[in-house]
Amino acid sequence: MNYDVLESIISVALNAGNYIRHYYEGRGFKVSEKKDSHDLVTDIDRESQRIITTELSRRFPDISIIGEEDQDVVKNENAFFVDPLDGTLNFVKQIPFFTVSIGYWKDNKPVCAVVFDPIRKDLFYARKGSGSYRNGRKLEITDSNNGKYQLLASDWGHEPYYYQKNILTIQQLLKENLYLFRFMGCASLAICYVAAGILDGYWHYKLSPWDMAAGVLIAREAGASVTSVKGKSFDLWQKDILVAEPNIKNKIIPVLSQIEI
């Protein structure tokens, strides 16, 4: 069953990603705002979700689907979590860093996951207990930089509170004189980059389940640590996340834990 699910969500993610890439290259889409002027949605997001949900519903009619563009989200421990276009602002501004992200969770645990970057045609995927892969090559975390030039990433979210909190966090981490920083605009791909060893760590103070559901399994299966920002057990519904190379996790957590505004 899990093999069938993984093969299916890979196929569906590729179809949706190819649709997105067509409009990224050709433009011609409509942009609107959600709750605030920085949280955007396009008709491409909505059509991508329609493509995904239609096919998953056909193949797995008994499994619920929770998508970013749903009007009402009900907590469910057995579901596909779908972000049909993670990184919408990047997409709109033609920054080529966005994905289709699909994670299947059962009994509140990740089972299968796919994150597809349609611009680089980079396919990350994992099945619980079977490792994670990037374009067929197995991913394994290694401490290859010996503590130098460790690259951490984060994102701001849409609320001023989290802007301020991240500024304070970075100021504190800079005192360590160990880290370089990037802001990605696409949580699912940033988490996969930790799994691939491109980033050494990624944190975010407020994400939705569909932002994390796929990346969490891909990171774990590659050997990354996945916790809350305070180092507690990760909970898909608790919004915050720290994904890190295990040897630097304990250096970052004390800083993330003490930041309050």
C-alpha cells in the first residue's frame, strides 16, 4: 500500500509541477490576496490543488485530503497534506524557488512524502523506513564542513511579531560567529535542502501542516533532527519547526528557546 501511495503522489506532484512550470514561463495568471497583503494566492495555486485532489481522490477515495487552498481545515491524523504551490510570492515575482509538496500521514505519523521543484526538476521523496532520495540518489546527512561556514535558513511569515522575533534570533546567533544566513521563501524546499546537506539548519516560528508534512519525513529519513524550535518532539499541528544537522541542533536550540518579545 505505502509503495502504491508513494508512486501515486510522485506522479501527481510531477503533473501539478509541470502545469505550474508552464505558467511560470508563460505568465498570464491572476493574483489575489488572502488575509493580508503579503499572503498571496494565484489561480495557478487553485488549479494545481484541483489537479492533485482530483487524482488522489480517484486513486484513494478513503483518505482525506487537506490542502492549503481549502476554505475550512479540520484536524485529521490520517490524510494527504497538500501544498499545491509552496512559495507563491517567489512564483509571482519570478524567483525560481517554489514547489509542489504532498505528504501522507497515518495515525499522526508521516508515511510517504514528495517535494517537487518544477524549475530545477528536482524530485525529493521518502517512504518511512526506506530512506529519502533526490532524483534517485539517496540522501544522508554528514557533518562535512567541520563547523565552518554553517548555513542556516529561515523565513518571516506574514506577521510583524515573527519579523521581530527572527531579527532578534539572528542577532543572537550572530554572536556565535559560526553561522551564515539565508531566507528562502519556500519552507518545503528549504527543509529538503537540509536533508540534502545544502543547508545545515532551518527554523520557522509559524507554519501550517501542509508546509511541513512532506519535508519532515524527507529530512528524518536522511538523518536530520526534526523538533520544535525549543527542542521538543515535533507536532505537525503546533506550527513551529527546527530541522538541523544533528551535531549543531544543540547549539541552536538554546538560542531559539530564549527569544521572547
